[in-house]
Amino acid sequence: MKKIFILPLLLLSLLWQPAATYAQFNRKASVAFSYMPDESKERYSQRVPHKTIPVGSDEFIILSRSAADAYTVEKYSAKLKKEWTAEVKLTGTETLEAFAANQEAATVVTHRADNGQGQQQLYAHRIDLRTGKKQESVLLLEAPAKSRRASVATSEDGTKLLAYRYHTNSSHQIQDISGTLYDGKLQKIEDTNYNLQDIFNILSADVQVSNSGEQYISLISDNMKRLTSRLYSPGSDEVRVMSVLVGGVFSGTTVYILDSKFKLMHNGTLYGAVMTAEEPSGRYYSLKTVKFDFEAEDMVFAEEFRFTPDYVSQVNSLDKSSDSKTTRLQDIYLSDLFLTPEQQLIIMAEKKYTEGGKDAPYFAKELHLFTYDEYMNKDWNSVLMKHQQAPADEAFSSISYNAYLSGNTLHLLTLEELRGKNDLYLRQVDANSGEASAPKAVGLNIANDKDLAYVKDFTAWLSDNNVVAVARPSRRADELRLSKIQLK
């Protein structure tokens, strides 16, 4: 069993003090990039947060809005040469729903809120990766326009796509979910139906699909106190169910689920993390984590991590951006789950908020990291400080972070101004020890004015040593540039 390793506050403050150290980077190529912002009402949780996907050997595709009624998919070579462009036209009420790729094709899924006949629709637009030819659009699913928004889940390798809709009662609680499972060529595999009427007060559902087509339905129910996951397999009527009460009354304190995050990992194991809060104060109470081992028909629970007053004091001691200190955690959301080659689980949460009002700025601050070993024993935890601000019209399109796990190293890219230098900064965290490097500027020297200078959605790691990003460097401040950055 690994020992519990928590980074001392002094070490954390030394590692994460603002620095202007330059990493060993070389920007190999740069080309002009045309960008039209998405006008989304979902400012905190984007439906398509990643619009660059690596394909093939050192090649990648980018999805971007090209007009009020169109998106384009573009394929680039390793030298940033554009190989082809394909356009996806939109109707008046159509919005972007998903973007995925497999070895043969890219798929763009769009959602029509109302087709004029009282139906919402999901359409898939498949584009051949070799030629850029767009095939005829496929109607994936229809549902009443007044129902909850229909959606899709795609497998990690892009070979399975599940289109689904919710069936609710008069109180808008979920009773059933139905849909259709497709393969990577958008050929129908089977219709699906998940009868959930034995579970009470379902307000939230997470749907994921594996590379082999298994469907994982994770539910928050029983007045935000119960966590349930179900596994459905293609061609089988068998349903595997695991359920646990994570809220309730503990030592006289009533606790409910405040936030949740689920991730089907590359090894086929589902992990779930929930943040709980006290009722009625809303104070953050704890982090609870579960490993759903459907193969062994077993749930493995991590030790509960309590958000004690001492933890709040630790966060305050690291925050040098403000003299006013908080007495409670606020605005912290679960953001990422990663699994290392040694089966070590990394859970990330980020502080994100706006000050309110139409023109109020948006903020993305500290990152909270919690790790567990392969047996779900607590390993180490840390708080990584950053301070990012963006105007209301940009929201989180340029701030927050981009994460990439390579072996046992977690790479974090952020746009920040540190010691007078506005740039993308790289932080690297050793998953085994929790030790973190000081932030290192990649050398783009991003413009620092009132106009958009970085679009986080297009940042992607092509390999352990190559990153692409869209930014506006100060030396060419008249345009956004697509740059490829190589780590030496």
C-alpha cells in the first residue's frame, strides 16, 4: 500500500509562485487562422470543449464556425498545411452537439431544437478523413421538441455513437432513456431502452459508451443523495446495477450531492466522483469517489476526503491574488478524471465563477487535485494556484486550462500573465509524488489587450512533444495564428 503523501504548504507555495521561466520550446510553424466565436448560452460547461482532434501520424482536424449558418472541418498536416476543408451547413435553430473521429472519418453531430413540426432532431455529418468528402447527413434521433434536449455519447475511439433522449414525468424527473446505437460508419447497431422507473427522483443522468458498445448510465437520485450506475451490453437484456447512498445524515449533518463527474477509462473501468455539501448552508462537505468494477460486480470506495476548516485555511494561505480570505469553499466544480498506467486515479476540480451581471468578467482560479492508488487508497492531494480573468463576451473560451496525461506526468497549459509576460504556461505534475514544476512560458508572447488573444478549444497535444494552439502573438497582433509548438 502506498503511503499518503500530501505536499507541505511551504513546498506548494514555492513550486507555484508566479514565474516567467521559459520552457525548452520551439515554435516550428505558424499560419493564419480564421475564427468566429460560438454564441453559446452554456458558459460553464461547453457541449464541445475540444475542437481539435489528432488523427493519423502527426495530423489533426479542426472544427470551427465559419459563418452564422455553417461550421467547417479542416485537416492539417504536420507542417500546418491545410489538406482539405468540408462545410457543415446549419438550419435556423441548429446548434453544435458533438465532434468525434475514428481512423476513417470525422463526425459532426448537430441538434435542431424544432424542425417546424414539434420535433427536435439529431443529425450526424460524416466526413472522410482521407478525401474530405462529406457524406449525406444521417438523422440519428427524433423526440418531441418540448422534451429534455436529446444528446449523444461517443466512444473513445470514435467507432460507436449512442444517440439518446429522456422520458420524464410531470415534475421533469427522468423515468426512462431510449435511443439508438450506431457504429463508426453511422450504421444502426440496435435500438436501446433503459427503464429507470425503479429509481426515484432522478434529476441528472450521465451516459457513456465504450469502444465495444457497452452503455453506462450513471444517475443521481433520491433527492440528490444516491449514486447509481447501470451497464447495458449490445444484444443482451441483462442489466448490471450498482448503487450507493452517498448523501444522508452523517454525525447529525444532512449532506447532498452538489456536483458529479464520471469517466469511462481506457481499461474499461468506470469511475465516479461526487462533491457533497451540507444542507441547508450549502457548505462543501466532502469528495467521495467510487470505482465501478462491473466485471467483478463490486464497487470500490475511496476514503472520503473532508473539506475541513483546515483545508480552507490551506487554500487561503496559497492565494496571493487577494487580501480578502474566504471562510468557505465556493464555486469549485469537478473538471477532469485521469487514470495513469499504474491505475492511479487523478481527480481535478477548478474554481470558476462570474461576478454576476450582463457585462461582469469571468474568473478561473485554483485547481484542486486528489489522487488515489490502484486500490483506491488516498495517495496525495494538492492545490495549484492560478488567477485568470476574461471579459463577459469571452467567458471561459480563453481561460481555465488544457490537460494532457503522458505516462505518469500530468501536463497543464494555461493562459496567464506572470511577471509582466502574457503567454501560455506549462505546469507539469508528477502523478507518483505530487511534485509540480514552476509554470514555464512556451514563448508565444501572446498579445495583452482588450481583444480575444487565445482560443482554448483548439489547443491539443498531437503527441507527448507536440502541441497545437490558436493564439494572437504580440508581434503579429492583427490576427489569430495556428501554431505548432515542439517540446525539446
